[in-house]
Amino acid sequence: MSMALVGLIAGMALGFAGYFGGFGAFLLVAALGAVGFVAGRFLEGDLEPGDFFRSRGDRRG
């Protein structure tokens, strides 16, 4: 699935949530979408758990 199609689906989901559920539903869908995106990146192997827990002074990589 292309990234453009994924973006289209995500935008439509956010639009429906905002229209039918209000701003709170919009934020909930956006937050859950971000969590799903990060989880997908972990499963694909693009991210590692240490990427989030490394200190700012540590510039490995």
C-alpha cells in the first residue's frame, strides 16, 4: 500500500472523527493513529526501543 493511500485513509478517518464526534474524538483518533504508526515502525524494524530512551547527549548513530 502506498504512503499516499495510507495518508488519504488517515485523513479521512480524522475528518470523520472530527465531524461526527467533535474535537475530542479528533484528538483521540489522532493519538491512536500515532501510537499505531510507531508500533508499525517497531514491527517493521525501522525503530528500536532504545531510540526513545537514549539521552540527548548520547549521539550514537
